Amino acid sequence: MAQNPPTASAKAELRRELLAARRSLSPENRRAAAAALAVRSLELPELAGARTVAAYVSVGTEPGTRDLLDALRAAGKRVLLPLLLPDDNLDWAAYEGPASLSEAAHPGKMRLLEPTGPALGPDAVTGADVVLLPGLAVDGRGMRLGRGGGSYDRVLQRLERAGAHPALVVLLYDDEVVARVPEEPHDHPVQAVATPSGVRRFSRP
């Protein structure tokens, strides 16, 4: 997908700044943020009322999602987690608790924790009521800055082609809600952001 060079450069610079800020967080701060994020996320009406949630297992310095995954299961929700495919597309499988996760090695990428249950196919995400998205920032319009790998751009395109309209929620640290995110034509706004200190909802365009 062609990128506008100035916009791509601005995204790359903002990503570098945000990733450096994440690396500066202590393990204690990250653990506290993960616990708070689990509580705050469930304050979103869309998430509280969801039956099926497509989520993800956080890696590295991302806002921790393990507490949230278990809170969603405890609330009786079906949780789908991604399986990274060789072409960077995402398949999905059900989360059945911490013991259902296994470390998966992908050439040239960091090791990921993925569900060990049966793969449900890339289209399984179209049945979710809420899709939780990783990201690095979001602005006041709900525009999200991702990591740049393209896997979730494909998920959003799949939802659009299927005519599916789940609530899109990005999970971030508090200071990652920024004034403006560089935007390209293929970027999709989210409906809400959850951070350790609270949630914010955006109007649909």
C-alpha cells in the first residue's frame, strides 16, 4: 500500500518517541498499569455488554493485557486471540485461560504468546462485538497510530469487506493520547481508548 512520504516519516518519528517512552517505564509501573487497564476497560459500555471480544496478548513494553483477558473470561465473555500467519495476516483461536497460551516463534519477529486451540480462520474476527487493538497513540478524533506492521490494517479491511461493525477500542498508556496522529487514507478511527486512568469514547464519523 503506497504511503505519503512526509506522513510516513512523521509516523516513524512519532513511533520512535513513543517506543522510547515505553522502554523507560519500570516493571513495577507496567504491572500497575496492566492491573488498572483491566478495571478501566470494563467500564466501557461496549465492552461490558459484549459477548465476543477479539483481543491480543501484549508483548514487550505494550500496556499489559493478561489481567484484562482473564477479567473478560471471568465476566463470561468469549475471547478470541490472534495467530500470526506467515504473510502477517491474522487467524484467530479461543482463549481458554493462561494454560492455553504457548510461545510461538516467527522468523524475523519477536516471540509471541498464542492460543493453542483450533484455528477458527481469519474471518472469525467478523463475529466479534468488540475488537481490542494494539497501538502506540490515539488522538482526539480517534485516529490510531499502530506499530506499522500492517496486520491490524488487514483486520480492519476484513471487517469493512464483511460489513461488520464491532466497536474498535485501542489500549494505551495515559500519555499516549496525543494532540494529533499523522493520518493516511487507509487509516481507520477507533470508537474508544482505554488507559490505566480511564476511558474515552469518540463519535463515529
